[in-house]
Amino acid sequence: MKLPALAERRGDVLPAARALLREAGGPVAFTPAAVKALRSHPFRGGFRELENIIRRAVLEVTATGATAVDEPNLGLLSGSDPEAILMAASRSGWTLRRLTDAYIALVLAEAGGNVAEAARRLGVARKTLYARVK
């Protein structure tokens, strides 16, 4: 018997998240922004990803004394929120070198491999970027 992935069972995300919240001894509620974020997250990592997100959020909320889990507590990545991306990188143990290298590679790819264009977008001299990517 094959159980569909959590990403395919969108209706199960909130009930599962609420059960995990109770199990972890956290606050009893999610803010509307947190609910929206949970509903829109793809959960490619399945139930285990949801479980880790809720446990981490409970630790953060408990430490701050908040009464509900809010969207920033979830630490979900949003392509439009650079702070969430930086928070995820920090939680994953990324070094400044790794983060910088990944950003440079991304900008180079977006510039079609054109080092001069990537350097312009990054705000550095072309020579500096050449030295960095070697």
C-alpha cells in the first residue's frame, strides 16, 4: 500500500501541524500568517519536514514567551523574503564562505556565465570576481 506524500495531502497539513504543536507542548495556536505559510509550503520532505519545522518553532516561541506560533517562527523559505533565506542558512550551519559562494554562483548563472555582468550585479570589480571564482 502506497501512502501519498504530504505534499499531495494538503488537507492533512494543518491538523498534523496542530497535533505536533500539542505533542511538543508549545502554544495552542498558529497566527493566520503561520497558517497561510503552512498551507502554501510544498513540504517536499514530507511529514518529517513538518515535524522538524514545528519542533523548531516551539523551541523558538517558548524561548520568547509568545502565545502563538507566527510565520517567522516557522523558518520556511520564501523566495521573496531574504531574511528567511538567511535564517535557514544560519540554522543549517552555512559558513559565510559557503553562503557567498552560493550567491556568486547563482548570480553568475542568472547572468548566463557573463562574469562582467555578474560583477556589475554584485557591485564588485570584474577582476575581483574572476579571482573569487578560481
